[in-house]
Amino acid sequence: MDVSQISAALFITGAIFIMLFFSLLSLGVLRMFQQRFRSGAYSFIGAVVSGVVFGFILNQWFV
């Protein structure tokens, strides 16, 4: 697989959103284990929203 065709802007955007998505997801799991369900639900919702925003940005700027 040749990744030399990926632009720097696409790489940075992907890296930021991947870190944001997985950090919110792991924070949500942690909060659920701590039985702080409202905070965990907000983290899960934030992860879903960041995934949707990432898809929208990819569709508008890079496709």
C-alpha cells in the first residue's frame, strides 16, 4: 500500500479525530465502570458526534 499520496492536511485531520474519538470512547467506558452513567453517556455521545463531524469534514474537504 502506497501512502505517499496522502496529503499532510488529511493526515493531521485524521490523527486529530482518531485521538478525539478514541479518547472520548475510552473515557465513556471508564465513567461507566465508575458508575457515573450520565458522564459516561455524554462521552459516548461526544464520540458519536465527533465521528459524524469527521465524516462530514472528510466529505466536504477531501472528496
